[in-house]
Amino acid sequence: MSNANLRRADLSGADLSNADLSGADLHRADLSEANLRGADLSCASLHYANLCEASLAEAYLGHTDLREANLYGADLSDADLSSADLREADLREANLRNADLTDADQTGARLKGAKFS
């Protein structure tokens, strides 16, 4: 599913573990409570996507557009978010333990209650 057009798709609760979604357009997609554990979302567009309570543990999100995405309560433990765009993202209560945030733009991101290592 790399480079797939999934704009506004309803994938809430879907099992997409280890899926290749690199370069996919998931703008405004609903991925709430989805299992994306180990998925490759590199260079994907998740601008305004709903990832509330999603499992993104061990996922690769390098260079991913997560601007204004809802990641409230998401599990991003051990995820690679290097160079991701997290501007204005909602990361409240998210699990970011051992996540790689190298060069990630977190300008304006909401981090209240987020768990770090």
C-alpha cells in the first residue's frame, strides 16, 4: 500500500501491523485505535489524521507529515520519528518511551501527560 491514496479513509480499529504505507496519503484519515505496530509510514502524509489511541509501537515514521494530527493516547514507544513534522500535533497522554525524535519539529505540539523514558 505504499504511495496509496487513502485520504479521509475510515481505518479506525484496522489491523495494519507491519504494513508498508510509505509515502501514502492519509490526510484526514481516521486511524483511531488502529494497530500500526511496526508499520512503515515513512514520508507519508498524516496531516490532520486521527490516530487517537492507535498503536504505533516500533513504527517507522521518519520524514512523516503529522502536522495537527490527533495522537492523543497513542503508543509510539520505540517508534522512529526522526525528522517527522509534529507541528501542532496533539500528543497528550501519548507513550513516547524510547521513541527517536531526532530532528523532529515539535513546534506547538501538545505534550501534556506524554510519557518519555
